[in-house]
Amino acid sequence: MSSAPAPAAAAAKPKGKSRLLMMIGLAVVIGGGGWYWTKGRPAAAAASIQTAPEGVVQFDPFVVNLADAGGARFLRVTLHLAVGTAAEAKRVQEGPVVFKQLRSALLELLAQQTSEALVTDAGKQDLKKAIVERASKILGGIHVSDVFFSEFVVQF
């Protein structure tokens, strides 16, 4: 009877070793992947992450009459500007004159739009480009990289 359990015990040992080797191999793969993700990625990918804007200038909602014939249509939009750093965003928002100039310029720009243009994707993209250009002129050395719409309603 003692000879029967011996082959079962011998068979169990290789399974334990192969499972251990598989766990070690998995740890090496995961560790290598983690290293690649944090340290070994190409420089271009790492540079794009580091240059992403970190500051956001927030505005209260804008409500403007659109430049449509008859003047009965309006736009309600809430937008945010992406700038280089959080410190730049804070400087813009806390500078009362610059922030008021910026809001006024954006109101004027929004009021020049028509409903037909704003309901298309191309019209929204053109508006974003115009906002970036106008805001960049007012803010001088602060780079505006993008515009985010969190609310965009055109009344017909």
C-alpha cells in the first residue's frame, strides 16, 4: 500500500514547480510592462504627456443673441479655456481687468455667430479656433491650447 501514494506525490511536485515557474514568469512580464509604461516609453509619448495643459480658466455661462436675421435666436454656452499651468489659470481668473476683457471679447465673438453655422461640427470647430485666437491676443504670453464646451444650446 505504501507504494501507491508515492507516484501521486511524485506527480504533484512537477505541477507545483510548473505553477511556481508560471507565477515567476507572469511577475517578470508584469514588472517589465510596468517599467516600459513608466520609464521605457519613447520620448515623444512621454513629452506629449508632460506638455499637456494643466490649467483651466472657467467662465459662468454665456447667453447671447445670435447674428441671425430677425435676432430671435440665442446661444447659451458654458466654456473653459485650457492654458499651460494652473498658476496661469489662477492669474487670469483673479485678475479682474484681464478676466473682464476676456469675457467681453468672447461675448462679442459669440454674438457674431449664426445658428446655421453653430449647429454643425465644422461651425463649432471654427468657433473654437476663433476663441483660441481672440483669447490668446488678450492674454499675451499665456498660451491657450484648447476650448472645452460643457454646455452648448442654440435656441431655434
